[in-house]
Amino acid sequence: MDPGAERTQSNGHTKVAARDVNVYYGEKHALKTVDLDIRINEVTALIGPSGCGKSTFLRCINRMNDLIDGAKVTGSIVLDRQDIYDRNLDVVQLRARVGMVFQKPNPFPKSIFDNVAYGPRIHGLANTAGEIEEIVVTSLKRAGLFEEVKDRLEEPGTGLSGGQQQRLCIARAIAVSPEVILMDEPCSALDPIATAKVEELIDELRENFTIVIVTHSMQQAARVSQRTAFFHLGELIEVGDTESIFTNPSHKLTQGYITGRFG
């Protein structure tokens, strides 16, 4: 990456620091020597053409690449000064600290209530039924869903509309009080109205969480993020404040992508 690409320095505290991160899927070198800081209580958008490495990088932050046969990750990723690739690290605990929302809404085949209660139960975050209920209600409220589902909490989560299902998945992610939320194209399967609701929600959640979002929509990146990182062919080309990246990118590849010359 161009050392001058990070032009706007901020006093924002770094939540996740990636250094010299490489990812290999068998022989394929999918991510090449990435250095990237994710700042606390900000939304960082990862943009770039399909297959450029942005989702691969996202999956490094909660070690989802561990689940892919033949995947190898080198370099270091530090969450609050703890190396998440340390052999002694409990990956289950890491994934409680770093929640994930996927491209396609994937509620469990359980009730709306049990979808949200599942994480707090398995992580032992509540001791009584009353405490579980409080976490569920609070999480649904934070996800902007409670008023729509409060009279049908025992109905299956799969019966909700696509946009509601995605907000249910966000409620499920925040129910275990993660520090970081990863979102892999969370709106790509949603209509414009549902997308607008999720974007509004992302803006509210950033007060309490650090968010990293992969998006194909540059308009979405411009609307929801404070910082944007542009990936191309497995390399991080440029990162900086979103406004600077979109109005005055320092790299011609970034400019070409943003102006629609390729992608």
C-alpha cells in the first residue's frame, strides 16, 4: 500500500490492528501484505471489485477462515492489544467479542425470542429467565425491531420479511455484547426500504460498537462509514477518511473504481 495513502490522521483509538496479513487458499494468494487499523466506534467500509479480498479480510477478524479447508493466514491481527491468532486464544470467546452479520439473513429455525436468547444462554451471560428476557428486549430495541415483533416473539424468526430477518440477525449479534460487528454485504439481499432501515441502524450502533462493513455499493459506503478501505486483486490500495477517498483519492486505481471505469 502507498505509505502516503493514510493521509488523514485522527486521534481515534485503534480497536483492531492488522499488520502484514496474508491469506492463502491452497495455492491462491488471496490477500497480500495488508496493514489496516480499525478505529473504535467508527464504521469502516471495505470496498472493491468482486474477488478483491475484502470479505477474506473481514473473515480474518473473527477467524472464520479457520473453517475453510486449506486456508492459511500469516501476519498479526490485534484486538485491544491481544493477538487473535495466538494459539492459546479461545476462538469461541473471540467470536462473542467479534459478532458477524452475513449477506443473506440466516435466522435460526427457532422463535424470534430464542434467536436472540441463544447467544446469551450458551455464553452464560444471564442467570435467570428475567435476565434473558431483558437482554432479548434490549437487543431487539437496539436493532429497531421490537415494536414490529413484540406480540409475536414465540413465532419463528424465519416467518419475518427479509429486512426484519436481517435486523433479527443484528439483534442476535449484539445480544452477546460484542465489541466489534462485522457485516458482509448485509443489505445486498434487501429492498431499498429495508436497506435504509439497516443503514440507519448501523449509524446508531456505532455509538456502542466498532463496525466493519463489506459493501458493493459505493453509495452505501459513502452514507454509513467514517473510513473507507479500497481493495484490488488482494491488495489494500488505499485507506482514509471516507470523504477524502470519495472526493480526492490519492491512487489512480481507487479513482478508476469510484468513477466506474472498472469494477
